[in-house]
Amino acid sequence: MGDDIKRVGRELIHKGAIIDVYTDHMEFSNGHHADWDFIHHDGAAAVVPVLPDGRIIMVRQFRNALERETLEIPAGKLDASDEPGVACASRELEEETGYRSDKLEWLITLRTTVAFCDEKIEIYVAENLVPSRQHLDEDEFVDVKAYTLDELKEKIYSGEIQDSKTVAALLAYEVKYLRR
């Protein structure tokens, strides 16, 4: 951790379905002590699904933390902490959008909130999309629609799209794939 900061204890406060919340007891080289919040997340994967005409498939779904629907790229939690991100991205692509792909390429890896959470999201680009069918969970209600990248950038800059993985993924996709 460094010479100035040392974790001297970790206490589980809440074990949840998606996250575990801890209090970390910290000690500093100047003799002070503090308790820091820490959230553990097993990780996730997301995908930028690109149709042959260049439009990107997006999902609209309700997000409890914001108490509203959001427009996002398809994503989901790893089934196990050691599940390969590409396997999760492939599964979530079909589950949420009803499309499959045999061509997923790594785009970027994100750490969503480094101040207090260890969540990592691996993001892939999917091309060669093949229609399949959605496999939604009983508590999932997802609307699927395709947009041009210009439409999505307008939604980012107007504030309609605020989801960090989606913003980062779309802008990284543009730079890596369209500005070559």
C-alpha cells in the first residue's frame, strides 16, 4: 500500500447479491487512524454491438439507484470472479439484445469508482451480429434500439447518457475503430 498508509483491519458490514461492503481500518505514518469504506464487486463485462450499417445496439432499462431508466451498452456481472470477461460479454449480448456474435474484440478495461470500489469492467466490441432471441431474467425489462454513433454522442453531450461505462466505451470505440 505504501509506506505512509497501512490497512490494519477489514470488517464485513454487508454481504449482498452484487456487492460486499466493508469498513477498512487504516493507520497512517503520522500516527492517525481512520475508517474507510470499501466495496467489493466481482467484476463485469460490457459490449458495444455494431450492426453492419454501423449503428450501435443499446439497451434501455430501469436503474434503481437512479430511480429512472437509462440508455446503456449491454453489460452484466461476471457469474464468478474468474469468469473470462469475453464469455460474460458474449452471454450478456444475447441475453439483453437478442443478438449473438462470433467476433468479440477487447476494447478497454475500466475501474468504475477507484476511491472506494474495486469493480472492473472489461468492454468488448461485437461485430458479425446474428439475430437470436433475448433471455431476460424475471426481474429484467429491457428495450433494445439501434442508434448511430453521432446520435449517441449527442445523447452523451446533452446529459441523457451519463453511465460511465457507456460514455467511455462509445468514445473509445470511435477513436479505435473509426479514426484509424
